[in-house]
Amino acid sequence: MPLNNQSTIRDPAARRNASPRDEAEDARRVQLIEVTIDSLAEVGFVGTTLAEIAGRAGVSPGLVAHYFGDKDGLLEATFRTLARVVAVRMRERFALARTPRARVQAVIDANLGPENFDRRTGNAWLAFWGQVLHFEGLKRVQTAYQRRMLSNLRSDLRRVIPGEDARSLAAMIAAMIDGVWLRAALSEWEEADSESARALLTAFVDGRLHELARSSAADGAQAASVVPHRAPDAEQSIRVINPATGAQLAVLAVDGPAQVNAAVERARVAQKDWRAMTGAERGRVLQRAARLLRERNDALAELETRNTGKPIQETRAVDVISGAECLEYFAGLAAGLAGEHIDLGSKAFGYTRREPLGVVAGIGAWNYPLQIACWKSAPALACGNAMIFKPAELTPLTAIKLAEIYREAGLPEGVFQIVQGFADTGRLLTRHPDIRKISLTGEVGTGKAVMADAAAFLKQVTLELGGKSPLIVFDDAQLDNAVSGALLGNFYSAGEVCSNGTRVFVHRRVRAEFVERLRARTAAVRVGDPLDPATQVGALISAEHLEKVLSLIARGRAQGARLIIGGERVTGGALARGCFVAPTVFDACHDDMDIVRQEIFGPVMSVLEFEREEEVIARANASEFGLAAGVFTNDLTRAHRVIAQLEAGTCWINHYNVTPVELPFGGVKMSGLGRENGRAALEHYTQLKSVYVAMADIDSPY
Ligand code: NDP
């Protein structure tokens, strides 16, 4: 249908206020624009000149110039008109649409409706598209038109699907509308008709919405099994997101002073009975909880995967099981907690009692949510403390499950409690006078803040903080093992592991060979849907973190590191909605590059070359961090000699990132204080009482 209806292409508001003279002027402009559209459709952009338009309209070229200035002005006005017609039709349809889905349909119908989806209008659009890149005026119109369409689509879609999905579906719809027009125009409108074009878009949108609803229902069903402790209120809540899909998993209430104080009070009361039980009794409760964790491994792993984006092949094999192992280990030690007898001669002896601290707090990071909750709670509870645990606000779900499991295992009410919230809730714990210890896993800055708060009440702290650990490969190393260690120490959990060996120092003689093997094996690493058992690298934790990782990769490139593989976001298919980054290896790195100095917490490895043993030890130690280190060599003497000189809390020889619960884990320098796991952890959850026992009369000087 031709664009010859003035009421369609003039704004109704402008029409209401128009004088008869304005009306006549407008009618002339509309006629000239109509003629321009005809001309564009028939003779194209080049053939459409002022003279051509004047001839077609039966007026002088001067009159055309009077209205539009020059050809550019005429074309811009025509393009604006085409875009406005779609906008007006969209508004008319919006007025009748009652649901967000109907409004999305209104956008589709307005763009592909029979009144303008035809050869004439289509060819005119095509002529403009060809020019948009070279003509500022047309580009402005095109940008405004696209923006309006996208923002309408996004805001309606956001009412039915999560924000990230809404954004990408809106972009897909807009691209498909353009594509349908383009195909129709290029096929000379042979097979194009409005009805099938709209049916295609409608089927696509319905299919996509259905798919998204299914995946979010699966997410929701999993998360729905988590019973939050309190209904979220409107004021402050935590939206829990699946970082692989952008789907919302849950909304939780944020705990404030009232809830934290009440939790501490409950814990104080409950701890008295808990500490009065024998170690063996406490151990039995932990054993039962460990059994429940193992029985529920798959469901817990799936929930953890949905919340963290980590591959299910990892969470099923490691996260829950290492938590269970930790409970079993400290269950065993609970009965063996003991002080010592101290011989003071025949008239006295002494002994020490290893006593719990009282109410302690655990504050977790988001990379191993359930494991961190277990690593903190198991020794705390084994020693007779009560623990209040705050998970990271990004990953609060599996800790709730752990609390349920403890309850089912017979842990008295109040001995292990979860509070939810952001840093403010964490601060309520660190500043609470009745909490005797804080165990934090988090960033260095958070560690300092926690320690400063703890100082006010001289609370004890265990701080498990960040790292930028060295992994050193000598020229006699078994090279495939060293490559395996480097892969494990950089790409496991998409690199979101505090102890990762991200500074890979390789001896000059084997560097080329090492890098080649590394490249080949990295190329085979599978990035994908975290719920697919074949996936080896899943999503990063959040869009914000994704940006941080990508910007550090960009800095690596800019500062001259040689990108061997990876370096980009992965967006193929459904991954477009998530935060995926390809495993990335930089070679030819230098010690002063940002990627070599800063913790990236993503799948980004830096390879550095070294020549001499003393040189590599000095360079490995030249970091504020001191969490972990690894050495690959077949020379046993050298391995121990080097390890002894490395400033790191946890070291591996010919392996990387294995953390058996029997071995204490923790950092030195800015990487932390105190130890988790091993017998050493018991010291951090107990205090010694020294007792002097007289066996004879007092020899009084008074
Ligand atoms: P953050 O330090 O940002 O957060 C850790 C926890 O502390 C969160 O629960 C956070 O709450 C809370 N928090 C933040 N500020 C305060 C405050 N002032 N007082 C009390 N609590 C506070 O770390 P991430 O969660 O980002 O975790 C990543 C970091 O953790 C990395 O640096 C990584 O190296 C480190 N890490 C260390 C490990 C180790 O064992 N050494 C192991 C795993 C990770 P909220 O979530 O609301 O911000």
C-alpha cells in the first residue's frame, strides 16, 4: 500500500494544531516524499535526483529545493518519514496490546505489516540501508529508529524474562526483522509476503520464550528446593542469578542488625550445650552430616553449578565431596581434642585444656560456596563452637542446604546458622562484640577491613585471601605433567581458584616445547553449558567479573604479551546469555605486566621465561601475595631446596592445586593468616587454658 495517507505520516498532535496554510504545505511535502519513495523503488538511490522528483511530481526543481534544501535533505526527510510511519503504526498497535508478549508482537506487526511490507517500501528501505554508512543524516535516523525498536522490545521482554535474556532476544528480533526485509528485497519480493514474514518471527519468538521458560523452570525447580530462612522484603533483597544463563534462581531476604543479633543470641545459648557434649558425640553428628552430603551429592552439585556456572563434572566430583571429606576428617579429630599434662615436680602438676572460642563467624567467597562453608564449619563445630556463616551474596544457596543437613544430622538448633546479605551483613558479624573469631575467604582488601574490625574486640581471624602464585617448570621436568599442572592450575573452575599458579615460569631450554604442548591441549579444552557433563570450562561468576577478566586480557595484549590461544568471550549459541571466556594463554610475559602482577581470577595463564634457579626464586617471590607455589622438576634435591625458599603457604612438587583435607591450607604475606584443614585448623578454633594443680600445702610467706 502506498504511503499516500497524510494521517499516517503526520504526527496526530501536530495535525490538531495545524492552520489551513500549514495543511497545504504539509500536503505538498507529503506528495514529494511519496514521489521520492516511488523514485527510490524504481530507479534507486543514484537515479533519484531533485530534477527526477520534480519531473515526477510535475513541479519545478526549485520548489523541491524550497522544501528540502538539497538531495540530502530530501532523502533524510523521506527516510525519517518511513521510520515515523513504522513508529506511528507501532503506537497504534501498542494501544491495543494488553500483555508484554502482545506488545512484542505489535513491534513485529508494525515492521512487517502488509501496509508497508511490499516491494515499493522495501526497495526504498534497501536504497537507504546502502547509504547509511556514508551519510551522517541517514545514520542518525537509522540509529534512532533502531534504538527505539530495541528499547521497546527490551522493556517488554524484561517483564517476562530476565534482563540478559531480554537484551539478547530483543537484538535477535531486531536482526531478524532486518534480515527478513533484506531477503525479501534481494529476492525481488518473489517469495515474500507479510503474513509469512510475521509468522516466521512469531514462531521464533514463541520458540525462544518457551525454551527460556523451560530452562528457567529447571533452574527455579532446583532453587525452589532451597527454603530461605525468611521471606524477602521489598526493601533489600538478593537476586540470585545463574551466570551461565542469566536466569533468576531465587530472591532472598537480606539480614540486618535485628536478625544478626538474634542469631548471635541463639548461638550463644546453643553453644553452651554443644560444647558440653563429648568430642565423640559431636563427631557423630558431623559424620551423619557428611553421609547426607554424599547421599545428596548430585542434587547439591547441580544447584552449585546453576549458581556458580562451574561445570557439573567438577561440582559432582569435587565441591560436595571435598566438603564431606572435611566433615569426616574433623569428626575423627573431635574425639581426640586434648590438652597436655605438664609435670611440675612432686608438689604440683599442670595441664592445659583446649577449649572452644564460643560463637564464631564464617564469611565465604563465591568460588567454592559449599566447600568453603564446610571447611569453616567442620573444624569450628568439631571444637565445640557455634558458627554463624554468611555466604557471598552471589552464591548463597548451597550454604542453606548445608544448614538443613546439619539439622537433619542432629546438630542442635542455633549451633550453625546462616545469615544472608552483602558486605554490610558481613560487617555486622565482624563488629559484633559476642563473636569471638572471624574466618574469612575473600579478597585482600576485605581481609584488611575484617582484621581492622576484629581489632576493636581483639577477635581472632583466619584470612584466606587472594594470590598470584608461581608455578616453576625446570628443564628436567616431565613436560606433559608440567603442562597438566599448568592447565589444572589455571583453567579449573574457569580459573576462579585462589591458589592458581597463574605465573608459569618455564626454563628457557624447554619453553618453546612447553608452550606448543600447552597450546595444543588448551585448544582441546571444552567450554560450554555447565550442566553438560562433557563441559570442562563453564561460566564466570557474573557479568561484572566477566568485564574485569576481559579488560585484563586486553591490558595483556596492549602491554605486549603474546596471545597464544583464547583471549575472547565465548558467545556461541546459548552461551551468548552467559559469562564465558575462552581459556587463554599469554607467552613472552614480563614481571611488570598487569596480567603478571594482578589476580585475574579467570582462565588466563601467563608464561614467563627464566634461566637460573636463584633468578626464578627471586622473581617468584617478588609479589605481595604468598598463597601457593608449584615446582616441576625431576631433581628431588632441587625441588626441596627451591620450595624451602619460596614465600608461599601451600606448595606442590610435581602437581598443582590438590588440597587434601589432611594438609593445612593457607597463605603468607598478603595472602592471609591462619590455616584451614589439617590438625592446624584446630588451633584456630580453640584457645588454651593452663591449669596449675597444687599437690601440697602452700608455703606461705605471710
Ligand atoms: P570478597 O572479599 O569480595 O568477599 C568475600 C566475602 O566477604 C563476601 O561474603 C563478602 O560479602 C564479604 N565482605 C565484603 N566486605 C566485607 C566487610 N567489610 N566485612 C565483612 N564482610 C565483607 O571476595 P569474593 O567473594 O569476590 O571472592 C574472591 C576472592 O576470594 C579472591 O581474591 C580470591 O583469591 C579469594 N579466595 C581466597 C581463597 C583462599 O583460600 N585463600 C579461596 C577462594 C577465594 P559480599 O558477597 O556481599 O560482597
